[in-house]
Amino acid sequence: MELSRRSTAAVSPALGNISAHAAHTPSATLVCATHHGALLAYQLRQLRSHPDAPKPLLLHGHSGAVRKLLFSDEPHHAEPRGRLPLLFSASADRTVRIWDLNHTDVTKACVQTLVGHGGTVTDIVYANPSL
């Protein structure tokens, strides 16, 4: 997966402080989340090999601080090697969002939003590989 081939944006202090992070070791991908609800996905191999590496993939969707990020244990729909599994994000906006970082259109990377929580969602656990 190459995050650099898709829409990226400059990282701004207006995005807020980092509130959560998750790493996917096989693809050397790091995702950081902010207090303002943004997600930033970094391709670490690109950062190491290119001093002027592309900016992170910037995803918007949450309206509150992201409290937890978690990659699923299984590849999304048995995707070929090199593709990222689904990413789950839990937020103070009372939602859990499911992201497909392999999506070529960042505006459609959020594939599902789980609503109905009574307050801030502070933790998530991935337990079912048949999603």
C-alpha cells in the first residue's frame, strides 16, 4: 500500500494534540489521531528512505477527540498482501468508525459509523475476524 499516491494534506497545529495512535507492523504504517478528530496515516518506510517524504494521509470524520485506534487482526475481505486491515477509531463524539485505508478516495475511507453510545467511547476490542 502506498499512501503517497492518494490525497494528502499538510499537518497543521490546528489539528490539535495527538490523542491516540496505532501501528501496523507488516506495512510499516503508523496512524495518529488528534483531539480534534482527525486521523493522520504515515507510511514509515517512505519517511525513512526519503527525507522529503510525502505528507501523511489526512482523514476526517470524527467531531470529537479520538480516544483509541485499533487495526483489525485480519486483512479486510482476505485482501492480497500489502493491503492494510480495517482500522477502528473510538471517539468522544460517541461513535466508532471503521476505516479502509486502502480506499483510493479518502472521502470514502470511512466505511461504517457505529452510533448509539451513551457517552465518549474510550476503548475498542476487535474480536470477530468475520466482519
